[in-house]
Amino acid sequence: MRSAAGDGAAADEPRPGVPAGAGGPEAGPDPLRVGVLSLQGDFERHARTLETLGVEPVRVTAPPDLAGLAALVIPGGESTTMLRLLAATGLRAPLESFVRGHPVLGTCAGLILLARDSGPLPEPTLGVLDVVVERNAYGRQIDSFSDAVEVAPLGGSFPGVFIRAPRIRSVGAGVTVVARHGPEPVGVRQGGVVGLCFHPELTGDLRLHRWFLEEVALLSLPADEPVGPGPGGREPGERPVAGGAR
């Protein structure tokens, strides 16, 4: 995973996945480039999952890193720290503009940042998901757990890893619930924006990332992408790793 800042790319570089205009007959299509907000949190796991699916992950730590990206992932971590770092790095305004015009996946703390209302925080949220979220609503670190969630776009269950997870307390009229833990919503979609209470990148199951890239972001993944578990898989009985939303 690399940062795009300072790489000298032209402002009018070809769109991701579109063949370059001036590369000669040997030039192939540009790789799909998807950003991963990398100020804090579990961004490396998301990056490895994207790589496994044939996508080039780009670390987003400064405004130039957003140029030319097809989509963005906002990982789990500490929402308060992320919001402070967005302000300190000058990323706040560019990121706010990006998530209003591009597909974005937010997991755990990423959901908190995307929500319209996530309770008291040092800075306002990005507000692109019309949901009300309660931070750390499942309890402390010791209360972290794994359990099956039903994901409608996948047509069945998915292993949900909940680490200091937020709860979705209300859902706006334009929001679709895409995942449930029992009767409770734990995944939502509004247009090109998806928010999850849990951590799909920790499971080794590539289906949710693939769904986001193909069905939400409308990207064409390489034909030779793997079908087995990704690099984020855990051994049987292993407890979820530390992290989650705060």
C-alpha cells in the first residue's frame, strides 16, 4: 500500500480501470486504486483485503492522496482521534467533499464518522449517512464478540466481528439496512455510502469487500481474483484483535 502524495502524478491522470491514452501498444489498463484512510486504526487489514481482490490500496494521509481514487475505505479505530487528525492534517474539507461524490465503506469507527449523528465528539461527523449511532454501545473491550450476521446483498450469513462496536439507533428514510444481528441493524447503505458496525476485514471472508467494490462502487475486479479466504482470517477460537470504535 502506498501514499499518493508527492508521487508527481498529473492532475488529469486517467480514471482508474480505463486504458491510458499515451502508453503505446504495450500499455494495459491502469490498476483500480481505492483509498484507505490511514491516519489511525486497522487500515492495514483493509489494504491487504483490497490487494487480495486485485485492487491497488492507496494510503490516504494528506489531501493529494485522494486524487484519482475510485472509492474509499474508512477503517475502525478511535473516532475521536481520527476527527482530530483530519483537522490537523488539512484532510477534513477534501475528505468531506470526496465522500459526497464517491463510494465509501466505513467500518466501526468509520461508520461513526459517516453518520449524521454519533453523539458528543470533538469535531462534527461527515454526515453522509442518515443514521443515529451510539458509540461503544456493545460495551468495553472485554465485551467484544464474534457472531453470524445476516447480510441481505450476500443472500445469507457473514461472520461479524464486533470490537467496542457502535450501535445504529435510528435509520433515515433514504437508508437501506443491509445487515442485521438478530433484529438489530448492523449494516446500512445510502446510495454509494455503506456503514458497518463490525469488522469484515478481520474475518478472511472477502464477500463484503467484493460486494462493495462490484455492486456499490461498480468496479470491475480482475478476472483472476481469489475466491478463498483473504489475509485477515483468524484461527479457530482466536479472539478478535484489539481496536474497534471509540
